[in-house]
Amino acid sequence: MQKFRVVLLIGALLFSIFIFSGCTEPEKQINIALITGTGGLGDKSFNDGAYAGLVRARDELEVNISVTEPKEIADYEPSIEAYASEGIYDLIISIGFDQMDALAKVANKSEYEDQNFALVDEAILNQKYDNIANINFYEHEGSFLVGYVAANVSATKKLGFVGGMDIPLIRRFAAGYQAGAKYFDDSATVSIKYVGGWGDTATGKTLAEEQIGDDADVIFIAAGKSGLGSMTAVNESTGVYAIGVDVDQDETLPEYKDKILCSMLKRVDNAVFDQINRTVEETFEGGKSYYYGLAEDGVEVSDDPTMKAILGTGITAILEDLKTAIINGTIDVPDDLT
């Protein structure tokens, strides 16, 4: 009888363990997809910055990640829908303003109304999409700071700006750059040229060469992979410096290290990570625009040795003071050239 009671007790214990372990649901695995702009990975700029945020989320938040690199704008819509149709992704992130139309078409389909998306660098404003979070930056704020550096370094007070396309996004870069340059020296002038695309290194080089020929001795380059051509033109010229963009190009382009004064960091990595973290924490909100500026650590200036070698280490404190003035509204930075 005693043995029978022991057997019953053990059986009850094992049954309880089985029941309770069966009731404990495994932790949900979060899946994130990212669709780059047509420049793809390896642009040493915007797409690579977004990918860095994705990798950080994989490592720190333990999410599964997937990446697609469309080659043409026509590839955007099928790439987005391919991920959405799988039904396993908690967030699909589109990189670049030119994915707006494709994303709107996919997100508006009834079968994807519960699929969460994020669009970097554009806001879908023509109608509200409750499943899309719009990620934007105050590029003009960070560009003001590098414009100040450029005019400070320039011997000719003639500066250059090479942008990827003539669109409001890139004009924000140009407007801030010009304002910062004139804040340092009102006589400074800025030549502004646009490549017309993000992967045309030949035109990027030609435009920078034209500016250098007109005595521009500091060129701010915000042109994606096209900007690599502009960097080459600067590197081949004496007494001319470049300002990088999006990531710290002093590190990502070591061959141009001594020619890059600093970079206007557009922390796409921080913004991408933030939206993934919101997804993990279940605080993601579609139908909303998020803005990342100096106050939100969305833009900043890299603290590079070439800049400090020319201007002295005190430039770091000066830029911090300017940053504070912009954040508190003492300095009002224009966001368009008009």
C-alpha cells in the first residue's frame, strides 16, 4: 500500500510538471525585414547606416532579420509584397523616399492591413495609413554644423554641395549647409549641384570637378553611391576637402581619410533600431510620423581628426554650443533653400 501511494505521488508530480510546462508558451520570435534603396549595401552611406541599425537589433534584441536589395525602382513593389505575403514579419522597413508609392500600394491592400511597415525618409501624407510609421530627420540641423566647419576651413569662402537628387529631402541638407556657412561668414557662397540619381559615380565626379574648377575648396556630398565619384574628385585635388554624410565616412572610406573633414551623421541606424525596439516592446504606432534631429540623436557631426588638426580641438566645444543653440531655438535653421 505504501509503495502504491509513492507511485501515485510520483505520477501526480510528473503530471503537474507536464501540465505546467505545456502551459508556458515559448517566447515569440520577432522577424524584421529591410528593403534597401537601389544603391544597395556597400554604399558606405545611407543603406549601410540602415543595415547597421538592423544588425544592432539582431544582436541586442535577438530578432531575426532579412534584407532585400532591389536594383531598380520597379523592383520595390514586388519586393515589399514578397515579404508581406509571407505573413511572418512583425515589421517591414522600406529605405528611401522613392519607395513611397510602392509601399502605399502594398500597405493599402486589405490582406495586409494588419502588417506593420516603416518608411524611412518620407511621409505618406495623401491619406492616412494606420500600418505605416513614417521616419524622418531634421537633416538641416546637422548640416548647419558642417556648413559652419566648411566656411571656417575654406580659404576661398567658395563651397560646394553635391546632392543625389533635387528633392525636398536633399534640399534640407543644402539649406542647412548654406545657413551654417553664412553664420560663420556671410560672404561665403555655396555652389549647389544635383546628380539626378544615387548610383552615378561618373556624374558625381564631374559635378565635384566643376565646383573645384570654380575654386570651391570644401564640398559637402549627400548623394549616396554617386557621392563616391565626388569623393574621388576631391581626393585627386590639392587643397580641397570633403564633408561626408550619413555614416562616419572617415572610417568607412579610409582611402580618403585625410581629405574628409568630418561627416554629417544621419543616424538612420538609431531610427531603424528605435522602430524595431518599439515592435519588440509592442509600442509600435502606425499612422504616425517620427522626427529625429539633434535633440533626438538623429543627426550629429563626427568628431574627426582632420577637422581638429586644421581648426584645433576647440572646434568640438564650439559645435556643442551651436547644437545647444539650435535645440533651444536660439538659432533657427531653415529647412529649404527658399
